[in-house]
Amino acid sequence: MENLKVMLCCGAGMSSGFLASNARKVAKKQKLAVSIEARSQSEVAEYLSSIDVLLLGPHYAVDLDKFQDLAKPYGVAVAVIPQDVYGALDGARILEIAMELAKQK
């Protein structure tokens, strides 16, 4: 997989920022062509045309349908980050989830 572009989304982009940083470190170690950014939910629409996967913080699970509808015209895969992955700031699991979603597109 080359140049996979992933966006993590939380309220203000802070928690997802730490998670994105951890995922970037793992991607670099594994020499994966993946870019991972964190943004607040209010910025998501601005970036849909330039990403492949959107991962939402667990607190946005109730809004999953809304984000999927927003992302559908752009072919962006959308999923909610499992609470345990989010809470542990598990960058390796974030990469696994993102790559699996990208394969399903």
C-alpha cells in the first residue's frame, strides 16, 4: 500500500494528536508509506478530498453515520477507534485498523 493518508478526529485534536504521533513512529519503524494527521471534528470536511481513511474518537460513535455520509462522495473509509486503542494511544493498532479499512475500500 502506498501513500495511505489517514486522519484521526477528536473534539479538539489533542488526544488524537498524541495517537497520530505514536502511529507515525510505528509507521516510520515499519517503513510504511502512511501519513497520519489529527484534526478536530470541525475541520474534517475541509480534508475529505485529500484523505483515504477517517478514524473517529470513540466519543463520536453516535455520529458515525453522519461522517460516513459526509465522506462517501470522496470514497473515504470511516470507522470509530475502539475505546481500548484510543485510551492506550496504541499507534500500532491504529495503523492496522487504517490499513484494513483501506483494503476494504
